[in-house]
Amino acid sequence: MKLEYIVGIIVILFAVQFLYGVAANPESEFGGADGSAGDIIAGINPDYEPWFGGIGFEPPGGETESLLFALQAAFGAVIIGYVIGFYKGKGERN
């Protein structure tokens, strides 16, 4: 089979799995791991005090937090794409 067909099938399977998960749990709410971890730690040890208080920066709103996350993801994608392209080009040159 051609690679394009295999990738297409994988994408379709991923989309079906995602849509099934959304349809099976219509009242679910997305929550990040940070909030869940804090709740679990508080349940295990209610007297726990974090040893690091953060860098003192709090984003002014949810939109800014989303923007910073998107910029972080884009920066990581650029780095990963550069590394893959570099090694692919290096392999083709030899």
C-alpha cells in the first residue's frame, strides 16, 4: 500500500476515535493535568505546601494563556521540523 493511503487511514481512525469519545461523554469537560494533580495531592496530604511558588507571572486572561501555549507549540514544531529536515537533507546529500 502507498504511504499516503496508510496515513489517510490512520487520520480517519483517529478522527472516528475522537468523535466516538465526544459522543460517548457529551457532558465531559476538558481539564488540564495541573488542576487534577493539585486535587490528588491535596487528597493525599492536605498539609502539603509547594516548594516553588512560580515565577510571579500570571496571564491576564484565558486568551493570553492560550496564545502562550500556541506559541510554545509552534516553536516546538519549528524545532522538530528543522531537525527532521536537517537529517533528511543530510541523508540525501550522502
